[in-house]
Amino acid sequence: MRAIPMIFRQERTIMSHFSLRAGLLAGLLALAPALVVAKSYTIPDPNPVAVVTIPDDWETTVIPKGIEVESEDEEIYIAIEVIEVAKVEKAIEEAITWLKSKDVEVDVATQKQGEVTINGIPGFQVRWTGKDSDGPTNVSLTLLVTSESKGLMVTYWASPEGEKDNTKALQGIIESLKPVK
């Protein structure tokens, strides 16, 4: 008779272990999308000067000098491109021409500029508010010096609402941008 209660206790123990494992598995499966949420890109490929991680649900296009990225909600555009430090003025002109071709208008009266450092990469940033065909927008050009001859230009254009909605993703992108040595 003692064997019967022992079997029930073992069965309960087995069932509780099974329930615990099933619960852990369910929890891990629920977290799986959060665990694989980003992909790293070298800027440019194959001779990188920097690496950046972009959320998987953002559309990323590899371009000759880097990448172009658009948020899933299409509220944020970012281009990260390698530039020649000696040709920085030309790179800025090209970026401004490109923004104009997309009907982005900046309000020059709102211009703010200053030095920045992103993960040890020194640089300079110019920011404006403006508008595009969808309404108000924030625009910036950030120049980062990665070596004596190379740098990065980050062209940024976003709606104020898009910035708020994507704050965490934007912070992750900024924190992931690192020079390749």
C-alpha cells in the first residue's frame, strides 16, 4: 500500500517538472521575437569604417557607400554613408540636394549645430525643423570622423510623432554605431 502513494507523488513531481518546463518553453517562445530583433551592417561593405545594428522590422537597403533605413511605420529615414573627409562639402551638398528632391523643406531659422561624440566617434551635427508632404519633420546631418581620411555622414529625416514612437529603436541604433578599427 505504501507504493501507491509513492507513485502518485512521483507522478505529481513529474507533472510539476513538465509544467515548469512547458512554462519556460512558452516564455522563451514568447520572447523569441525580441531575442532576434536586429541585424548588423558594416559601413561600407567590404572595407568597413563602422558597424551599426538596425531593427529587423525596419527596411534596410545596402547602397554603394553604406545603408539607407526606413522605420516600419515609414516615419523615419536614416542614411549612413562613408565619406572622404577631404570631400565633406560635396557630401553635404549631395545630401541637401537629395532631401530637396524628396520635398523636404528645412526652416533655416531653426538651425542648431554643435559638436557630438557617438560611441567615441567625434563629429559635428546640424539640425533643423521643417516639413515634407506629410507635415512637420525633423532633419539632421551628422558628420563623424572615423579616421584621418574617412568619415560617416548620417542623414536623418523624421516626423516628430515617428521619433516618439520609435525612441527605443533610435536609441539602439545610436548605441550600436561603432568604428571598425
